[in-house]
Amino acid sequence: MTENRRLKISNPTHTPRTKAMNSAVRILTHRDHFKFELEQKLQQRGFASEVIDTVIAECERLNYIDDNRTADVYISQLKRKCFGKRHIRLALKKKHLSAAFIEKLLLENYTEGEEHEIAAKLLEKKMKTFNREEDLKKRRDRIYRFLYARGFNHKVISDLIRDFVK
């Protein structure tokens, strides 16, 4: 017989848990994920919820996933992209983190002074665009809407408008 067919033999190392763990490791090699994100990705791949819970517990035990570490990195990325606290709070809420945990993270990673500095840097970069508007009230309104859409709070925005727009 010169056929090159392989017989499928059940291998005990190819259990659903092992397959899910291998899948989780492959997912986590690209970037850190929140626990919720990893759970979603494993569900999309068709694994049972009991297997997913076991794999996530194992990943936490091995320190492959850590929501605190991932959130710190995520917050610094969003700060670098010039987003305010309000935007970051909503982005973290979408990752299914608790409100108390989000507030703790924001207190540790994003001070009021930093938010003011980031908003000022962003506004300084965009001022040339805003200065095209002749009407002072419209210019202030455009600046307010722009910064508010980026997630900055009212106090920071009004302070910056007072400083930049004359």
C-alpha cells in the first residue's frame, strides 16, 4: 500500500481545554488583552464557557492576563493620542471593568494637571484651524465642541478657552 493517508487517532493532548489554552496563548502573543476581550475571542472560536473559564483562570494564574497592567498600558496609549478622562473612562467601561476599578486607575494614571497639559497641547496644535473663524463666539464654541468630543471636562475646556482665545 503506497497511500499517503493518515488515520485520525484521538490524541489525549488535543482536549478542548488544551486547544483553548493554545488559542489563548496565540491571541496573547500579539498584545495584552483584558479578561473580557480574551473571553469574547475564545467564545468566537467556539469554545464552551466552562472551558473558557478554566483557561482564563489558568492565564491569570500564569500572569498571562492582568487587567490592571493592561489598563495602565491602554490609558497611556489614549493619553498619548490626546484623549481626556471622560473618553478614557468610557473606553474602559466598554472593556467591562467595574466603575470603582476605573476610577482607581484614573486616579493613579491621569492627574488633573496632566489632563490640562494634554488638552493645551492638543489645542495649541489645532489653534491655526480655529483661528480661521472670525466670529469669537463661534470660535469658542468650535473649540469647546472639539475638546469635549475628545473627552475633556468642562473646567479644563473653559480654562483653556480663557487662556487661548482672546
